[in-house]
Amino acid sequence: MTPNIDSLLPLLFPLLQAFPVAEREKLLAVGHEHDATAGTVLWEEGQRIDDILFISSGIVVATSNTQAAGRFFLYGHMAAGSVAGLHALQMPNAAQVQLTVQEDAHYLQLPLSALSEALAAYPAAWEAVARELAQGVFHLVNTINLLAQSNGYHRLRRLLIQLDRRARNEHQQSGLALSQQELAARIGLSREMVNRMLAQLRSGGYLEQDERGIFKILQPLPREF
């Protein structure tokens, strides 16, 4: 293991584990680890992607339309074990979202060219790339289905059900404690509209938010607002 890289870091990433030891060592030798404080912008929308980011701690949010004050769109949260930029291996290498550190993060930066060369040398590792990209496609389809709902309340209802299901079933809690502004940004509505709907759901005994900020559904949400 190169002395510049934490020896335990590759264990977080199946993609890195997919390479033989010698190839992985060669790849990591050109990598650099970074700490990033909350508020740091790692990528801007439209920026050229020259590096792949392996996030090992903290939380990074992916947003678009960030120039529109209060009406940005929130794609989601990237926690430890997430990899950003893999689409640039095959697609135009421009960032389609802005990546911003929400909670102090640590990440490994690997040159896109180096990963491409490593995959050429060991093509079997493409299977791990495919799994990572498939997760991204799954998230994107969920996002499209969410936005395809017939009205704003149906979007909010679907998102709250998804968040509640994740909170109950997953150990990983990152991305579940959303502020009302973040909820609005996920479903393309104004914060005022979301606040009004949440207030009525709370007053009706349908919903609560625990001390961590995670929403919990107390009884089936009404189908119509």
C-alpha cells in the first residue's frame, strides 16, 4: 500500500477491491486523500471531470440549478462508500450536478485516466463499475417517478414513504434527516407549500420528526391532501 493512502480505505469500495493487489497498488499510488469541510464545493455543474472521487466519510449533496436562490434541485446525498464521476469513463466528462460537502468529509481523488488504464489492464473490474452505475440508475429512476406524480402532495407523500421505509430498514441513516427546504428541493416545490402540507400532516397525527430530524410515519398518509 502506498504510504500516502490509508490502508483501510480500499475496504470501503468494492470497485477498488475488484482489482488484483498489484493493480490496485499501482492505481492508489497516483491517488490523493483530502479532507473537506462543510460548505466546500467539490464540483460545479458543467465542470470538466478529470478525477473520480471515492468518499470515505462525511456527507456530500448533489444538486442542480444552484443559481436559482431557494429553488435548487436536490438529487440526493452521498455517504461513505459512494463514488462520484464514474459516468465520465464512457460519457462526456462534464459534471451534471454540483457536489457540495454537507458534513465534513474525507475522500480519495483518483485521476480518471488512471482508472481507465487500470480497467483496460484488468477488464473484469468493469463488473464493479457496472454495479455502481446501476445503483445510480436506480436512484435516477426513483427520482423521475417521484417527479412524475400528478401533484405536489403526491410527490411529498411518495418521498415521505420512501424515507420512512429507509429509516426502518437500513442501518445507513445518511440522507434521511432532511430539512423542510431540502424536502422541497427534492420534489421541486416551494418551501412554503411543503411547510403547509407537513404542518397539516403533523396536526392530523400522521407524521412526526424525531430528535435526529428523521421523519417517521405514524399512520398511513392520506391519499389526497
